[in-house]
Amino acid sequence: MTSVFRFAPSPNGFLHLGHAYSALLNADLARAAGGRFLLRIEDIDPERSRPTFEEAIYHDLRWLGLDWPEPVRRQSEHVAEHAEALQPLKRRRLVYPCFCTRGEIRAEVARRGPSWPRDPDGSPLYPGTCRHIVEPERLRRLGGGAPHLWRLDMARAVAETGPLSWTGIAEDGTMHDILADPARWGDVVIARRDVPTSYHLSVVLDDAAQRVTHVVRGQDLYHATAIHRLLQVLLELPAPLYRHHRLVLDEEGRKLSKSIGSASLRSLREAGESPAGIRRRLGL
């Protein structure tokens, strides 16, 4: 079977060195395995995704010397397919509509006190308010057009799948089974108010559709893999191998991020940096 790797950025800002490391590493590993390197655009966030940033992604990656098969898969063109995948989860009552506003959730979490548990990213777990709404009331609110999103009923889902694990690949190439504990995330959002899908749902569906065999991404997504394994089992999707690479940090030890204004590849190029220089910076 041909090995398939992918790099899947979101067009909500210009790429930085952290993106370059992930893209180049995926391409290098695909080449070494005699496999394929795919580019995917994860643009399901309508408020932040911009055509300008998408075009910049293509330009930056080509400048780095990368190429990929066309056409590029864009998540926004497959939202209807992602929404359809939610239907069997609804029929099995593994998801439920959540009508809470962010303010209501914050207030309820505050009421429960500082010891309220948090997910691996440090956010308070959803307190399960709408999980307990009886079916007639849910149907009444849905029929009346009440704004809502869909959450995974984590307890039900984990009870259905039983124990889960995923296969991780270390930097030296050794493989090992890693216990997946999706319950640490609580009732995660699986479809949003503005788009009938979510990152978690879309990423497992796209990886399956593109027959991705190796997911190589940053260490910051290590714990999210537990959610992805859960969804793969619930939706009967194949499981890729996972490798979570080191993060590229700035001088203050922070993960590079668009939100904190980390230097972009575009700005480094304009300052005279070369693709070979980028590789040297990244230790590739």
C-alpha cells in the first residue's frame, strides 16, 4: 500500500516557520517512503478563512520547493458530506443539540467553582446542561429554530466503543500503541452553529477520503488524537499512523502562532531568507 502523508493548513493567516517545519517534514517522509504528499486546505471557518491567505499558502510552499497533486482538497467544498456523516451519530443518540450560549456556559462553570475539571487544552469541560433536556423539549426547540450546535455524548460514545488506542511513531521510527482517553475532553462540539461540521469531524472524514496513512502533525494536537480515534471507530473509518513532531518555538519559548504575530515565511522571504536557509533554521 502506498504511504500517503498530508499537510493541512487553515487559510486564516500567513504561514510561519512552524508550518514550514510540518510541511517539509511531511514531504521528506513521503519521499523517503516512496509515497505521496498531499496538500489540503482546512477552510471551514467562514469568519477567518480568506482567499488571500490561501493563495499565500500555495506561494509559500512552492517557494520552499514543494509540490502536490491537483486538485487540492478544500474542506469548504465537502461540508455537505461532513454533515451527512453526522446523521448516523444522531440516529444512535451519540450526539445531542446544545442550546447554551458561551456566556451561559461560563456562568455555570463559575458556579461550580475553581475545581471544575478542564480538558487537555486547559478549557473547562462543558457541564452537560443540554444533555439532560428531555426529547420533546429538544424537538420543540429545534422545530422553533433555536440556535444550537451538536455535542458528542462522550459517556455514550465511549461505552459503545470500549477501550481505544492509536499507533504512534517515534522520531526514530519505532511504533507503539498509545492509550486513547477521549473522555478527558468531555462532550466536545462535533458540529457548529455556523457550519454543520467541526474540525474533529472534518479531519477524520478527510483523512479517510484521501486515504491518508500517516498523520504527521505538531505535538499540540497529540491529545486531540483520542477524539479522532473515537470518531474513526464510531464511523467505521480506517486509522492512520500518527507522529506528533516537536513544535518550533520563539525566543521566549512560545509556540509560533499567527495570533501572536510570529514572523511569517512571507516576511522572511522578503528579508532575503532562502528556502535552504529555512531548512537550516529548522534543522532539516
